[in-house]
Amino acid sequence: MHGLDRLSDVWVYLAASPLLGLTTTLAAYIVALQVYRRLGFNPLANPVLIAIAIVVSILFITRTPYKTYFEGAQFVHFMLGPATVALALPLYRQWHNFRRSALPLMLGLAAGSVTAVASAIGIAYAMGASRQVIVSLAPKSATTPIAMAISERFGGLPSLTAVLVICTGILGAVLARFILNFLRIDSHPVRGFALGVASHGIGTARALQVSAEMGAFAGLGMGLNGVFTAVLVPVVMPLLLRWIG
């Protein structure tokens, strides 16, 4: 009982301070990472997915408002910017390989970006989704800030887009290994670039766990796909919106 009382006192203290969100996020990810390691880095045990499930469960059980949680979690959110910039180091180290593969990379980028946007729009339209949902889906394969900005500009729901971006990243990180193995694609640059284009930051994080080379190409794919999507969707979206009415 004494231990439970101490735990209760600690929770009361954390719940009244911004440390709640930060502590919950870090603890959830540490637990998720341990599970991931225990299962031999099986992609099905993606630590981001497990950590999200843990955090959501804790907030639901304790009835903690998201606003209260985010007061602390925003510190982790802020670090997304520096973490993205830090990808410049592996990119610099692989620059000679990028230059030799420039044409195939650009063709792969165009194919991947167009397919991601077209498939999302086509499937949503065929299933009778509303115009707002279709707009929210279109930029789902770009990194979150770019996707949310595009969605908001054309009347989508930025919050829905953010969820779809996260789901896309997790699904890509989980399924990419099986799909690429089935297609007998063994090249780390190709696997990494495909992960970055299809699964943005979460896919890039997964690629970095495999090798520095794979992570560098994933980072390049993520960055280029964000730029390409930011250019492609605003051009295509007005035409699409006129077509679907």
C-alpha cells in the first residue's frame, strides 16, 4: 500500500505540471522500444504504434485532456525540427551515391508521389467519400506539416490529415519489409528511398535502424516527396475539385 500511495502522489504531482506529457511520452516510447527489441525488431511490433497505443490508453483511463498532455509533449514535438535537420549529416555522407543515381531517383520520386496521391483520391472517391475527406487524404504521404498545410488550404481537415499521415507512416514501416522482400528488392538505397517516399519520417526512422545508407536514402526520399507533393497537389487539386463537384 505504501508503494501505491507514493505512486499516487507522483501521479498527482505530474498531472498538475507540464511534465505529465513529456514523462508519459518518453516512458511509453521506452516501453515500446523494449518490446520491439524483445521481438527481434519485428516490423509488426513498430515502436511508434505501440507507444501511441500506450499514451492513448493512459489518457483515456486517467481522463486527462489532450490539451493538458500536450503542454508537456510539445517539447518532444519541438525536437522534430532539429531531428529532421540532423538528417543532413547522413545525406552529406551519401552525396556521391545520390549524384550517380539522380535520374532513377527522380523517376522513382515522380512515380511514388503521383501513385500515392492518385490512389488515395481514386479509392476515396470510389468509396463515396466526401469532398472534405478526399482533400484530407490527398497529401497523406507527405510529412505532417506539409500535408496539414495543403489540406487546410483546400478545405480539408488538418487534424484528419495528421492522423492519416501517421497511419500511412506506420503501415509503410510495418509492411515495407514484406513487400520489398516479396519483390526481391535487396538494395539498401532502393529500399530506403521507397520507405522515405511512401512512409516519410516513420519510414525513415525504420530505415536508419537497418543501415546508415538506407537511412540516408530514406531521408532524401522523404524530403523530396514533401517538396514534390507540395507542388503536385496544389496543381491537381483545383482540377479534381471541379471534377467531383
